[in-house]
Amino acid sequence: MKVTFFGGAEEVGRSCILISSGNSNILLDAGVKLGKVVEHPSITKQVLDKVDAIFVSHAHMDHVGYLPHLYSMGYRGKIYATKPTLELTNVLISDYMRISDPKAITKDGLTRMQKSYKIVEFREKIKVKDFTVSFSPSGHIVGASMITVDDGKNRLVYAGDVNLAKTRLLNGADIRNLNADALITESTYGGRKDIFPSESIVVNKALQSIRDTIKRGGKVIIPSFAVGRAQEVLFLLDDYMNSGVIPKVKIYVDGMINKANRIYRHNVIYCREELQKRILMSDYDPFRSPNFFPIESKTERSKVAASRESCIIVTTGGMLSGGPVLYYLSKLGTNQANKMILVGYQGANTPGRQLQDGAKEIEVEGKKIKVTLRIETYHLSAHADRRQLETFVSRIKGLKTVLVVHGEPGKLSEFSEDLAKKYRAIIPRIGIEYTI
Ligand SMILES: [Zn+2]
Ligand SMILES: [Zn+2]
């Protein structure tokens, strides 16, 4: 079995991996890297023409954003993914169309992409030429999967993005019964120091901070990815507001989060059983909490920003490179009564990372925004930390080779150096073919 990376190697973003065996070829993920400019994977038309099918791990732009490009380049194969992944992909892509180059994505390509969807159930076995492929839950966002590829001689597990911990909405990754010769693993938090404190400590500190800001009459801005973090943060706020830990104020929900919430809601069967029971057995549906106030128009958005009320605003984009959060920051970002709370991964060179590192101004799409309010970071990550990554790797039976991807250079090398004591550990480079 041969593995080639067209993106997501030595970086976080534009994940795209070719797996080949004999004359069978499949692609795992096809993402873009969002930043000041959108970066694409380096796959050529010549390679694409050989691809028999595409398998998608989960609906985040760094894993699905390049799909419409591939179909606009003439690709005609199928896309296999779980139902929530495919539905959420549609939401993300429709938003992406606003910023993407209309020449790169054709209407016809987009239509063909959506007609190529094939829903996969967890543990179902899909045969594509020499390959047998199956999905299992990776615990990262709803529908997120690890993908196992077997060519009859070797077996490979692609972790996608992985989280072992149970969250408010999801069970952790299902790491029982994994056996493989090779693993491709993310390492977003693979650095030796990436050990998260216990969730209850982080949550308590975050709640204290929110309480203080509300008591001061300020607004709390929480930028978030539309899919995954937003739902976890909203559920957390709802729980603690209902139990009186944080004062009752309006929780405004802006951007694509509202659409993503609806998809989460009707895919609740993919969430934790406790959540399904809560919705079925009681009258309380946290997705439709009376504490949440969706923002549906620009007028509503400007009213919220101009109002004097204390409130919480949960809005896209998660790394501040776009989305309504920029509007809120332009209006509220210099008022010291307000606060911004970061909860997710801030990619290298993104405005979110710049502010985290102490910048007082960001520039997005040529516009400068002064941001002098207090910024705090609380790790409510959807990714495994270093300890969890070690557990994950150690649970895979028969493992010989680990390919470490989806991480920043320092983290990749720290993680792979330690893995090298037990495995053949590789930090793959883009465009190079590795044999496993
Ligand atoms: Zn992800
Ligand atoms: Zn990712």
C-alpha cells in the first residue's frame, strides 16, 4: 500500500491523501487551508483522473473544502461519508462559495459533487476495487470518522481529527478493536507540553470570567467554528445558565452556527445517548433553548452591537479570518467592559492567533480592526491532547508505522521523536510517496 500527501503534511489545513494499491486509488479528504489566501492541495488533474472514490472523515473546511474544486476539474467518482458529514458539508460549501473564485468552482461541478454523495454507516464495509474501507466514530464533531483501509495485504487507519474525551454532545472516539499496520494521525496538540487541564477546571474559570463580565455590564464575544465547538459551547452556557451559575442574559447565536445546529438536531442519533434520551423523554430540547436568540439579519446584528445590554454572543468565524465576529469586534472591540473568549484551535498566522499572541490590531480583507478588549483562552478543544494521542496510538494492535500529520512543525517533531522509540515514525512531506 502506498500513501501520498497533497496537503495537511507539515501543516494544519488542506488535508488530502492518496492511498494506492496496484491500480486501485482512493482519496482520503480534500480540504483547503483558510487564511489570508485560500491554499489548495497540490493534487494534479493527472492524479485525480486515476482516483476511484473519495472518502471523507468529517465536515470541516480543512477536510472538505476542496471537493467542489475536484468536481469542477471533471472528477466523476463517488464521495463516501456519514450522513451528518455530507449534510454539514453542504452548509460549509454554500458559505465557502461566497469567498471562492467562481472560475475554480463551476455550477455543474457543484451539482455533480452533490449527486455523488454516498451515505456510509459506521462499520459498514465498502468495496472499491482492491480496497475494503470502513468508518468508525472519531469523537471530534458529529459524524466525524476514522477511516480504515485494507487492501488484503496491509491495513491502514486514518484518524482524521480525533478526540478521545466524552463531550456534552458526543462520545469519544471508538478505539476498541483497532488493528492496523499503519496509522495516519493528527497532531494538532501533539507537543510535549500539550497536556490539557481537566475540563472542570477550565470550565469553572471560563464561567467565572463570563460572570464577571456580565456583572460589569459588558458583552462576552465567543468566536467559534460553526460545526462542533459552537454546539458544545452553547450547551455548556445553557446548562450553567439554567442552573444559575451564570446570570440570565441573552445568548445571541450568529453566523452559520444556526444552520449547523439544525443539522446537529436532526442527526441527534449520532450524538450521545444521554442527549437523545433528554430530548425524547423530557420536554426540554437544548437545541431550541429559550436562552438562545438566533441573529437572522444585519439589522438584528447591528442592534445587538449597539445595545447597552449585557449579553453573550456566540458567532463564527472561529479563527477570526471572516464571519460576523469581525463586525462585532469592529463595534465592541475597544470597549474594556467587553471580553472575548477563545475556545478553539487558532491556526498559525490567523488573526485569532495574532490576538492570542498579544496583537492589538488585526487586518482582514484589507480592513484594520482595533481589538483592545480583554482576550482569554479556555481550551474546550475538539482535538485529543498529547496524552490522549499517546493512548490512541498505543491501543492500535499490530501497529508498525505512524505517519504524523495535521500539526505545526514543532509539535510534529516532538510527537514523532517520542513515537520513534516504538514505531517507524514518519513526518511525511507533500508529494512524496510512502510505502507501508
Ligand atoms: Zn476538524
Ligand atoms: Zn482538521
